[in-house]
Amino acid sequence: MVRSIGCSARIGWSISVVLQEGCPVNMDRAIFELNASVEATSLYILICALMDQGEPPSLNSARERWNGTTESLHAAAAELLRLGVLEVVPPFTPDKHLHISPSTNWCPSRQSVS
């Protein structure tokens, strides 16, 4: 089954996800309301995909699929941490399990000013 995940006239695009019987979808569409960078939003989607596949999400597992630089991956993770999207028990290391916070805990006011 194909289900539309989002479509907005103001951004003018949509995402479709193929759902299989019994396959969870962890992605919260609120990520698109957060106005995070493209890299941070991409990392969020990648982490959700890893979770949907039953893989423990970490920077190491994300790096295997990330098509940007290691620096851009780390910057995206730092942004998601700052926005409250990710929770990590210190110390933050590349093999540490990443946890996604409920969107009710996300803090768009923590977005850095460009």
C-alpha cells in the first residue's frame, strides 16, 4: 500500500512511503514543521528508516547510508540534539544508540539564527 506522508501547498511536494503488513513507520511529519536544515531533516528520516528496518540507529549506522560528508552528518546530529529531536545519553559517541524524542518535546525555539 502506498500512503502519502505529506503534501503542502507552501512547500509544494510530498513523500510517499510503501507500507508493508506489520512494518512500522516511525517518522513523525512534525519534522517538516520544525524548519530544520535539509541535512538535519534527512538525518531524521534516515534514523526513522533504520528503526523501521529493525537496525539500532547510531551515527555509525547512519554514516553507512549518508551521502554527505562526515562533518555534515555530525552537524545534522548536533542540530537535532539542539532542537530536542534526538536524545543521547552522554558521552555522545558514533556508536551510541540514538533515541528520537516525541515531537511534543521538540523545541523549534532552539533553532540557531543564520
